[in-house]
Amino acid sequence: MLVVAGTRPESIKLAPVVWALDTDRALHAVVVNSGQHAGAVRTAFEEFGVRRNVELDPLPPLPNLLASFEHLRTELHAVIARFRPRCVLVQGDTLTSYAAAVAGRDSGCSVAHVEAGLRTESATEPFPEEWFRRRIARLADVHFAPTHAAVAHLRAEGIPAATIHRTGNTGIDSLRWALDRLDAKPLPAKTQRGRVLITLHRRENHDRNADIVCRALLRLSALRPDLTMIFPVHPNPRVAEPIRRRLGAHPAFDLVAPMPYREFIATAVDSALIISDSGGIQEEAPHLGTPLLVPRCNTERPEAIATGFVRLVAVDERMIVTAAQAALARPRVRAIPIDGNAPFGAGDAAQRIASVLRTAMIERAIA
């Protein structure tokens, strides 16, 4: 199994899959760092104890997404030719996932898509994530869907039912692993604390939208001078530069480097509020008991909204401030347990994925 990761979230969600593959005598994982965000992938996999078999050079600065895609596809073609895997495993909706899926299909490999079937109501937004995941669905032979809704989306698009497997989300496997290693677990009805945790990185929130979010945060800080704002800043210059320019000198803001996963989860547990455009945090927040505001126009994770812990808010200064104040004023409620009733699964998705792959490889060998 060629397991390809290019971003930190991919690495976090693929680490449990690598563990599951490596404990199965019928399967073997070859782990590739595509170079898209080379340092972040290396650091994340190291935290989870996952070795990388292939470390591609960092993705060079290229003029557009198409050029970056062509570069990654060429590099991954060479890796596939070297290892000749039975299956190429991709995760989510990133440039690396799409390039690896195309390279796998070009090379005659089976393609398995982890976190398949997520959709917004728009075929083009958010771009490029929505575009990538819909294209990957046309390339994949096996679809590991995290939720009932994801299964329904794939079926509605004509994907054969026999190729779709509802497994839960492997991000919950990683979250359970992290929570088991925290000194303190999420507690019910904690008193409000004076920390807000913020992340911002998606392409839709570059440039003007990043500036709007920064203005909202400054206004919130003026209204609530008791708050400390912890902001792990994404290394992308289009994100980092406006954030550091607008917030770097303000005493309420602690702009830090991206945190190790366990440190981030511990910080999120002990925060009064999270403001983030991340997809993965939408899955995590209900199990942390921390309210989350998502500054985006839509989400591919309506299950998170349904929990009551996650609220979608337009990228508008007034609306973000109003929503943040309301969230901070509400009493803390009990976190949702990670069990069979949880919206994104019970934390056993990786084992389910390995079981499906083992069966598929054995059936193919017999045939």
C-alpha cells in the first residue's frame, strides 16, 4: 500500500491507517512525504511514530496550481514505478491527494480514497478542495466514507455501492489517541476561561478575508480585554504576512508556530472558544467540549453543525464578533463521547479500512 501525504492534516489522519496496515501481516505500508508541506508532514509523522519510506524534495514555488499538480504527479509517477504498489492510498481533498490519485490511476494501480464523499452544496466552493474531492471520486476504486451523508453523496454521483465503505473518520482515531495521552480530559461545565484559540489557513481566507478576520479579532479583543488570543500561524506567506502585520504587535495576541498535535489538542481543551476554518477541527471540537466558530460560507461537515458545538459564520467583522461574544457567554457543556453514536465514528476507522483492504487484496490474489 503506497500511503501518500502532503499536508499536516493528511499526516494526522493517515497515521492511524499506517499503524493498522503495519499490524496486519497481509498488508504493508510504504509512506511517502510528497513535499507539498514537507516539514509539517515530517514533524507530524514523527509525533505519531510513523516512519517515512520516501521523502520527496519540498515543492518548489510554482506559478499556479496546475504547475504544482504536474510537478507532484511526475514525482509520484517515479515513486510508483519504483515500488509497484498494489494500491495507492490518498486522504481528503488536497493537491497531493489529487496528484497521487491521478498518478496511481495512470500507473494501473488501485486507488483508495480515505475521507471520501464529503461535499458542500457548491461544486466549486471551497476551491480547490471541493474540486479535488469530486475528481478523486471519479478516479478511486475504493471509497472510505466517514458518515452516512458521505455515502449518500457518493451513491448520488453514481459510485457503485460495492466500492463504498462507511468507516468513520480516521481523524477521530488520532483524536482519541491524543486525548488518551493528555494529563487532563475534557470536563463538563467548566467555568469560562480567558483563552481563544485561532487558526486560519484555507485558500478561501487568504488576502481580503484574512484581513477581515484580523479586524474582527482586534475588535473582539477591545471588547474583551480579559481574553488572550493564541494563534498558531500557518507558514504560507499569504496567510502569515497579513496576520503578523495586523496582530503581531498587539499584546493580547500570542502568535506562535504550528503546535504539535497533542499540544494543540490540550490547548483546545483548555480554551473558551476556537475560531478556525479547519475541517478537522470541526470534527474534533464536539469531543473537546469547546465551542467552535468557522469563518466560511459553507461546510462539508454538516454533522459537526448538528452537534451544537460548531457554528458557521460569514467572513464579516460584525458577525464574527457577535458570534464570538455569544459563544463566550454561554456556559460550557459536556463534550460528546467518542463512541458508536459519535457523528464521525468511534475512533476505529483505521482498523475498518485495513480490514477492507485486506479482504480486497486476498480476493484479488485468489482471482
